[in-house]
Amino acid sequence: MCAIAGLVNWRDHEALARITAIQAHRGPDDSGLWENGQVGLGSRRLAILDLSPAGHMPMHTTDGALTIVYNGEIYNYPALRRDLEARGHVFRSRSDTEVILNLYAEHGPECVRRLNGMFAIAIWDARKRELFLARDHFGIKPLYYVHQGPRLAFASEIKALLELPEVQRRIDLTALNQYLTFLWVPDPLTMFEGIRKLPAGHYGIFHDGRLELTPYWDLRFPPADHVFSASEASLTAELRDRFCAAVRAQMLSDVPLGSFLSAGLDSTSIVAAMVKGSNERVRTFTIAFPGKYRRGHTTLDNTEVARRTAVHLGCTHTEITVEPDVVELLPKLVWHIDEPVADPAIITAALVNREARKSVTVLLSGVGGDELFAGYRKYRAHGLAQLYQRLPGVLRREVIEPLVQSLPSLRGMPLSGYVKLMKKMARSASLPPRERFLMDATYLTDEQKAALYEPSLRERINGFDPRAQHLDYFDRVREADFLNQMLYVDTKAFMVSLNLTYNDKMSMASSVEVRVPFLDRELVEWVAWNVPPVLKLQNGVTKHILREAMRPLIPAEVLRQKKAGFGVPTDHWIAHDLRPMVDELLSESTIRRRGLFEPRAIRALIGEDRAGRHDWSLQIWQFLTFELWMQAFLDGR
């Protein structure tokens, strides 16, 4: 696990050193710079496999023709190494880096099709005088780049590219519109004009000033009328074997390793598979907030279930209770995450990684389980909406929906979460399937955004559909069952641009490597093509087949749990800890100075939230995060 950086046709040693050094938190164990005329490569290393100097990067082939910097882990590298040795390749280290380098020498850019893992790779080919870039199948590891005429710069984090004076700090207005729609910016855009993300499942060749991107992999599903022949019993058994094998492969490490553990099915399944595949006690970590946060729906209290699960499985368990100074912490995390990502889960992700780093360097996470096995409520809501649409349209439009929208937010009360969910469903339940799914994924509608935008900004953004990328993803799998269509869209957009992004940035802020066994490429491909949709979501029960597969290995109470994770007391923070910051950073004078939003519209949003007429806590967090981002990256504060 590392940070990588590189410049082609920049010829600036000091700039290369700066863009590498600013990413030191991602790789505190070693650093390296290499330059050869028009190209310079930099690396910061977090040593996980082969801790010796033999794993140093940049790494070269014996003839010096190829040079690599690389971020990630390749879980099938032992098998790849054996195959390469049979072909005559000689290795000087035990690292997966050297395997990738020799695999590229053997197969060229197509080598990425053989990899199973998470990676961002850069290889300079001195003979062809070209740069090869690649990002893993799901986009677990980030790779950002700037292309300016004959020059190319790349790095693991945006802040590194901003060290280049030639890179302007300007807001991409298309990305801003998407951010206010979704809370995050979908790949390949970033909030910075001119800085892009290499899309997941793509590689790029930069030669003679031209950058050509090529998709090398995509997730495939059978058509909706496909007949599945295997029985549920055989699929369940095979899933359990494949999942446990994927977890076991990702436990390969020369440094201490552990796992997140909530009360949820995904993390518990990973820990159970780790216990099954290890002779040592597995280290687990869960996080909780003090009792004052546990009112209404502010957060989930999963610590007791997680504690009992750890005892049941024989784990060495660490329970982290924190009361963070969110006023001090939030600006620091905004700097680490590079872009405004308005998911308060970044707080818990940062805290649990920071505490876990005291005893482990690698953590396994359940990210990807919801997209693989239909774990989110929105998938279940699709079936409920189909039932709802059987009611007469007049009843829905003129009675039920206005009544639901008129309900008070009931902030801080047990029913507040249900009210919020009912309002969200009421605005979308009568729409066609695609429109309904996308409406449920948005946090501000086009009409609401138009009222919040300053007139000139509204005019510049007018005409762009922030859902265009999502609609394109739907079109790619239009022949599949609609549940699989939703899973595909979330895998391509929501998972990579939100969940994987903040998990990478928040873990690397503490120099922790997070691995995601649910995104084992071979496991995902097998599930997508072999498991019928009805076994993912059955009679309103999410992740049905995963529950059945893991039933022999995990406690029964976890199988009965509602969806659980590391909850975040967003509304409590907005109403209390962050209230002075909200008043200062979202004041009329601050908003007017930015020239992007209507001050009165923002203050009206805050006023409605504080009066309890509507729960706008997440949207207020969104604007607050954006202002902090502008201070950090546009103002240099």
C-alpha cells in the first residue's frame, strides 16, 4: 500500500519531490524518487508484504526498460509469480510489485485482466517512451491525473497535483451540480476543473502527448429472462466456500491485521471467515459514541451485539468509545479527503482507523456487500413502490403524498427516522422505476437547487442533467433484471465515488490499509452471473443468500439484526456542536462573498431545520463541508 506520483514532460525535480512528500501519510515507511529525462516517478511506501529494502519503489526490471510505482495489493500474486517463474522470470523480492512488473513485461497492458486485487499502477516503458496507468476493476484505489498538452501529472491524491503551479484551483460547475445532487461527485469528474479520476476498470497509455483510455473490465449480468439451473442449496454452499476463500486470500500480510466489526451481517461474515481460515485470534474493532448521542435515530448502538459476536467467535476485541471534537476534526478530514464528500460517516471511519492503527496496519471491511447482495433499503423500496402504485392515482397524489410531506420532522424522537424515510418515498413512489431509483439517490431536487443557486450560476449550470452518468449505466445493463440494474448502477457510481473514496482517504490518513473481500473480482463475477435476483432479495429480506450461506458460522442474533453499521449522530452535531460553525461559515456575508448561492435560501434551510419543520441536517452538513473545502483548497487555509 503506497502513494504514487509522477510527471511526464514536466522536468521539475522539486515539483516531483513536493507531490510525493505531501502524500507521506499514505506511506510512512519508505520513499523513493526516480527521474530519467522527460519522466519522473515518486513513491511513498506503507510496507505490507516483504518489509525488506527489496520492496523499495520505484522498482525496475533487471534491464532497466520498465519502471513501476504502485499502490494496492494483488491477492493472486503467488499464483501469478509461479506462472512467471515457469516462463523464466527471476525475482529479487517477495513483493507483489515485482510480480506486476514482470507480468507487464510478459503481457503488456493486458496484464491487468489477470490481476485480482486493488491497485493503481504506473509503469514507464523506456523503450516505447510511454506511460502506462491502470486502476483496479472496482476503483478501490484512487488515481488522479492532469493532462495539459504534452504534459501529464498523476497522483494518489488531488492535493499532490495542486502542488504544481500550473494546475489552477477552479471549481468545476458540472461537478458542483452533481455534488449538491448526490453529496459526492461521480467519477471521472472531480470538484476541480481539469483534474480527473482514471475510471475504475480502465487503463491509460500516455504517448507523445496523447492520453488514450481503454476499458478492460466491466461487471456483467445475465438477461432478465435467463434460466438459473443450480439449486439454492448448492449455490448457498458454493457461496460460503468462495467467500471464505476470498477472505483467506486477503489475510496475506507481513504486518498485524484485523477487521472492523459492527452488529451487521457483512462485517460479521468477514470476521467469521477470518476465524475459520486462521490459527490465530482475530483482532476486531468497533466504535461507539457516548449515551447522550443515542436519542431518536441519531445513531445506532451496536456495541453489545458486536461484543457478544467477538466473544462467540473467540476474537481479541477492541471497543472504541469516542466523543470527538467534531469542530476541530471536520476541517482536517476535509483536507484529507481532497473533495467535498458530504457523508458524515467520514468521522467514524477516521476515528476507528486512527485507534486501530495502534495495534494493526491492515483492516478488512464489509464495503461492497450491499451492492453485491442487495442490502440497501432502496432495493426493498422498489417492491413496495410497485405495490403502492396499485392504489388510485388521485388517492396517491392528492391525499397520501401531501399528507406525508406535511408531517413534522420529529427531530430527536424515535419516529424521526421513519418520517424521513416516508417523505423520501412519497416524493418518488409514483415515478417509473429508473426515475424513482435516481430520485431516491438525490438529496436536493433540481427545483430546490435552482432556488439555492445564485442567478448567474443557475444560468451557467442550466441544461446539464446531473444524472446523465447514472442513466448511461442503466442503459449498459438494460437487458438485466431491474434489481441487477440497480446493483450495477450503485457499483459504478455510489460505491466507487462515495464509499470506496472515503474509506481509502480516511484509512490512509492514519496509514492503515483497508481491504474489501466482498469485491474479490472472481467472487463478484460468480455472484453476478450465477445467483438469481430472488436469492439476493427474497420477500423483502435483503441479502437472503448471504444470510443462508453464513448461517452455520455466525451468531443467530446477527442474522435477525436490521441493517447496521457505524452510526453517525449528524443531526445532534448540526444542532449542538457545529451550530456556531454553521452560523459563521454559512452566514449571509460568507455566502454572498462566495457568489455561488442565495444567502436567504441557505438561511431559510437552516431556519426550517432548527424549527423542526424539516430535517435538513444532511443538506446543512453538505453546504458546511463545501465551505470548509473552499477554505482549504481555494483559499489556502
